[in-house]
Amino acid sequence: MAVSVTLRRCLLALALALPSPLLLAGDWHVALGMMDRGASQPGGLTAFNEDVAREICRRVRVHCVTVNLPFGEILEGLAEGRYAMGFGNFLRTGEREKRIAFSVPLWHSSSRLIARADVQRRLSDATLDSLQRLRVTAVPGSQQHAYWQSVAASRDLVVVPAGSMGEIIGMLRRGQADVALVPVLSAYALLAGEATGEFAFVGPPAADRGLGGGVHVGLPKGNESLRKTVDKALVEMRADGTLHRIVRRHFNFSLD
């Protein structure tokens, strides 16, 4: 009897120590950042993130239930433990690390300014540091929005918040904002469905000042089994070429 009890205790300790599909049984609720455009089309950022999420779930043998949310709501939902994974092109920051956990990096990102073509021609020599007296936009909760807020007063900028990434093109088209600052992958996704020459990039990419770095899957804080399982799946996806194939399915450029 003593041997049997000891064996059961050893098996229980092993089960608790190792990430296992058995410990992660049940549906995984996954939050995807809203683009409001091209989500189901090749080249859509939401569709790309959903394919990555579903491949992770397939590898760990769980069923994914996806929901599209604005960026800020993803952070809140992860912090409250309502979602197993969140995809919003998350850069890892000290402030966010207080609320959520992060996977290994998916790719490295920078930020781009975009504008209507007529505005871009007027700002042809502008850089991120030289913009003044303009209406600027980004999605609240993002690093890009935080950057605008940090420099708005000194540069006489009016920060106009965008409800979601998908609203940005409409705001620029209607003249509600002069320029938008967005993650580079979001910029390409936004412009993919627009007529050639209607919108353009302003200045070079920016990766410093918190506007670039590794992009991660957001995860609930404190669930180490979940984090290790997601990391293992992502490492395997990169090693066997699956992640590259998903990228090529949606984009005509590399994310490496």
C-alpha cells in the first residue's frame, strides 16, 4: 500500500510539472485584434493571426474559439484570464508585463507613418521627429498611441484616437486625421486593399522609442503550463517551416 501511495504522488507531481494537453483540456478562447477590413481575405492580418492561433491549438490538441476585439479589450481580457491567447501585434513593455505574459517572439516589428497621397507629398521630407501642427491618429492602448501622447504638447499635435485599426484608413480618407502611426505589418495590411497611389508611407520606419521590437502572443499572467505549451508550439512551427508557410499564405514579404 505504501508503494502505491508513493507512486500516485510521484505521478501527480510529474503531471503538475510538465505542460500537457490533458491539463489544458477544453476550448481555448482566443482574442484576435480587429482590422475591420480584409479579415477573411488573403493578406488580411486578422486571418494571418487566426491561422497561427489555430495551428497552435491543433498542435496541442485543443479546440480554438476565436473572437475579434479592439486592441485595448484584448489586453483587459488577458489580464482577467478570459482568453488563453491574444493576438494584437503585442510589443513587450514593462507596463504590459505587469498585467499579462508573453510568448517567444513571432517576428520583429517597426512602425510606419501613413497618409493620403496628397498629404504625403506635402510632407515629403518629414520624419517622425519633425512632424508638427498636425492631427495624428493611432489605436489607444498601442505603443504608437502612447508615443503620440508623449510628444503632442511639444509639437502642437492633436491626437485623434482610432476605434480600431480598421478605422484608420477611413479617418485619413475623410480628413479626420492627417497621418497615422501603425505597426508595419498593420500598415501593409491596411494598404493592401486600397487603390494604388491613394495612400503612401511618410518617412522611414521607426523601431526605437518603444515603436519596434519583438512581436509576441499575449497570454494570461501566472499560467506557466500554458506559456510553455504555446512557446513549444511556436518554436516547432518555426523549425519545421509551418510559420513561414502561413506568412507566405497571407503576405508577399518575409517577417524575419
